[in-house]
Amino acid sequence: ETGSGRIRLRLGGAEEAVPYLEEAHRPRQEALPWTRWERHKTASILGEALIHVGECERAERLLEVSVPEIAAARGSGHYRTAQAWQRLVDLYEAWGKPNEAQVWRARLR
């Protein structure tokens, strides 16, 4: 579930968090309509965990889809949107792509 996965992720256990987040992600992808931001929030959090375990390509695939949907649903000033943008900054910094990180960092200002 998302809650258990997020707790593990916040405590620094990304490897432990990934299976919980994947378990939460699958049913939300199948059950929730595309327009439900909660569907994309779960994908974004899973993307964050994947960054921490070095699965940057997989994280990018999730974040490329989820981040714009979160921003569209919540608006550019919402804290969930800022969290999603920060995940992209973190991804590109971890992946050694500073130019891409800077694009998303600029949105945080």
C-alpha cells in the first residue's frame, strides 16, 4: 500500500518501499480513471523510490507521465505539484543530467 511504502521511503528504506509502492500502483492504474490525480500521485511516489534504488530510466517513465497530470489537476501553486517537480529535479541530479534538473528546479522558484 501507498502508506506503508511512503513510510518506508521516508525512513530511508527505498529498497523496502518499492514492493509496497508497486503493490499500490498496480490496482490504482487499473481501477482509477486516467483523470484522477491520485493515480498519478502513486506513480510519482513510486518514481521517487526508484530514483533511490538507481532505477532512473524506470523512474523517468513514471514521472514523465505523472508529473504533468499532477500539475494539471492540482495547479502550479499546490504543494503536491511542487513535490512532483522536486522528484524530477532529484531524478536528473541522481542521473547526472544537470541541465534537465535545472529546468525543473526553475519551476520550484
